[in-house]
Amino acid sequence: MINPIRWLRSTDVEHPDEVPRRELSDLLFALWGQSHLNNMTSGDRFFHFCTNVLMLDERIVGTLLGAKRFFDAVTDPIAGAMIDSYRFRDGRKLLPWIKYTSPPIAILAFLLFVNWGFPSQSMTLIYISIVYILGDIFYSFRDAAIWGMTAAVSGHASQRARVAQWADLGGTFGGLLPTLTLPMLAGGGVMGLNQQQVYLIFALVLCLGGGFQSLTAMGMTERVTSPRPITTTLGEKVKDLWANVRTLRHNHIIMLFFASELLGQLSPRVGDVFIFQQMSYTVFGTEISAGTAFVVLGAITMLPGMAMKFFATKIADRLGGMKRVLIIARVASIIMGVAGFFVGVHSFWALALVFVLDGIANLPGSLFSIAQRSLTADSVEYVEWKIDRRTEGITMSMRNLMSKMGNAMRSFIMGYTLRWLQYDAELIPLGRPQNAHFNRWIWPVFRLGPVIGLAISLIPLLCMHYPESLRMQVQQDMVARRAAAEQIEEEMTV
């Protein structure tokens, strides 16, 4: 019988270029923890905390979070360019950033969910802004570094796809526990705890714990190294930073992903907690909250898709490459999203059918992020092939940038969507329902809003050109270049 822990921690490899499972599991657990933290601070949960615990106006919250994320996004390319322009004393480029930034990120993320009871709304907003921006500055460096490892860990495309697969599994598992906040927040609290106390407990476990869990990435190895930048004066260092930013014009893959992410947010939307927190169903004579049903049904119907993640690289090969995975996943989500809208959520069984449809869409959809991350890692190699410059930092910072700008647009639009729906957070602790206008439009907005965004986001993906033939040519050329460089270095040391 196979010992799963020994299997995960194995360093045995079948060939010299293979990344050992020990390093893959280190990255998986690191991104598991980072996903815990990110789902709490950057998703709908923090928005809900601001409106329902801090009792801030939803328009102010949406505008504030949107504006701060747009402002924070400026730090991402700067952080990425700095990472590409700096080497630590031991020659490493990425791992030390993870080591030094993870602890402050964990502490600051936890502090976001502490309600200090400030006497005015202005003081609360100032506190949130300071803590959020400080945490985000550290996060910009760590996120670029930790995802940069998917490119720096191997010079072979097949191994980078394998690393991206394990990384995505970590992110997926890390998103499960934050989902449990939904049934625990339904009706205002659970087990005698109010919403403020529930959020504080989850912040302690997911933000503080998840932030320190990211340190497991330190067990990885940077196999594809970058030469030290030859800069001595401040002017040369600034020029080098700007040169790193300018490399993005050679990376059509990441720029098309960026456009797809932003276009995908151009639609009305609300978070799941706003629609399900006051609903309930009767199942076999027992009343259960819709939030509980949402989590249970979601977990069951998403399991097949999660299982497919383990075979992502083989499925992509069968389908003809990662780009085709992206297109099929988007089309399936659009079709099943529309079908689910017509089913509705008027009963438990209708909700169950909606989740079955979502489960079908999730079969290819679960592979989307793996394909995106694999192509992003490949794009680092592609840029080096074109201009002979490694760009893990700036490339991965663009992923962080597009995520933040997407979340900024999401927060801004969601704030005004909730205002248009006439949502009233003060009714929740009183157990009173929302108004008729809200109840009429919440389902169409919740279901069809994202479908519109998915359809628009498909356009840039269709424009992407990186066939398997080019991918293999880049790999072969770069392997030859590195072998030649190593031979020259050996001859110089003799």
C-alpha cells in the first residue's frame, strides 16, 4: 500500500529534467495557503464584511475597494521589474522574496477583519485603506515570485505544465474553506456567534495561518537561472527597471490574458452570499439554509471537475494544446450558465439541477486556470527566446495586476449593482426579507451577469497564437542555448 505522505515527499525522478514531487507538493501547499488568504481579502467576503459587519454603505465600499485596487495595481509592474533587476547574494532571484514577505502579509490580512469600533465611518475607511495598501505592496512581490517559480523551476515545457497543474490544485483546495463562510453567515451568524466573530475566526485560520503556510514554497529550486544585471549607478538601475517593463510588448500571451480578464468584468454582478444568505429550502421535511445547500451541492457537483485537474496535461495533449482548453472551457461555461438561468432556484431540486449544469461546465472549466498558468509560464520562455531576457517577475506581476484590476472593476460594479437592487444590510440581523425589486432581479443579475462577461472575455482568447509547434521550437532552441552557455562557462573556468 502506498504511503501518501511518502509519495508526496518523494525526491525520486525518472529522468534528470523532471521536477520531484517533493517540490511540487511544496508549491501546492504554499499556494493552498495563499489562496486561503486571497479568497478572504480580495473576494466577495471582504466586501460583505465591510457592508454587514462594519455597516459601511455599499456604494462607498465598492468605490473605495475599486479605487484602491486600481491604485495598488501600479505597484505590481514596479515589483515585477524590481524582481527581474535584482539578485540576492546567493544568486537566487525569486525564493527570498517569498521568505521575507509572507509574515507581514499574514499579519496585515488578519488585521483587515478586526473591527476596532472606530467612532466614525471616516476613521474606519482610513484604517482599512492603510492596512490594505501595506499588505498589497508586500503581496505584489510575493505573488510575482511564487508564480514565477512555475517558469524558473524547469526549462522544459512539459514540466512547466506539470508544475502549473500542481500549483492550480493548491489554489483550488485553498478556495474550499473560504466557501464555508457562506452557511456560517446565513441569517447573521451560527452557533451563538455573530457575523463579526465568525469573520474573526476565519481570519485567524485562513489569513494568518494561510499567509505563513506560503513559506512551504521555500523547498523549491530555481533551476533556470538569470544573469545578474550589470548596473552600478541609480540611473542605470532605473533604465534596467524600465527595460523590464518594456519587455511586455514582446509578450502577446500575457497581454491577451490581461485584456480577457478586464473585459470579463464588464457586466453587472453580485456575490453568492448576497443572494443565498436569507433563503431556505425544505428537503424531506427538514428546513436547511440555501447557503448550506449551496456549499454541499457545489462540493458534490464540482468533484468530477477537480478530479480532471489531475489529468490536465494529458487532456490538453488530446485536445491539441492549452489554447483549445481555454476556448472549450469558456464556451461550456456560457452555455451552461444560460441553461441554469432558465432552471432557476425556486426549489432545492431546481438549485440541484443548476449545480449539475455547473458541474458539467466545470469539467473543462476546471482546466482553464491550469492552461492559463501553463501558457503564462511558457510566455517567459518565449520572451527570452525573442530578446534573450528572463522576465519571471514582470510577467507574473501582470497576472497579479490583471487580477487586481479585475477585482477593482468587480467591486465597483457590484457596489452600484447592489445599490440598484436596493439591498439593505440592516435587515439581515433583524431577520427581515429584502424588498420586492431586489427579489425580482437578484437571480438574473447573479446568473446572467457573469455569462455576459464570459462571452466578452472569449474574444482576446480567440486572438492568441501560440501553437504547439512554436512551443516546441522555443523549448528546443532554449535548451541548445543554455547548453552552449554552460559549455562556454566551463571552458572559461578551466
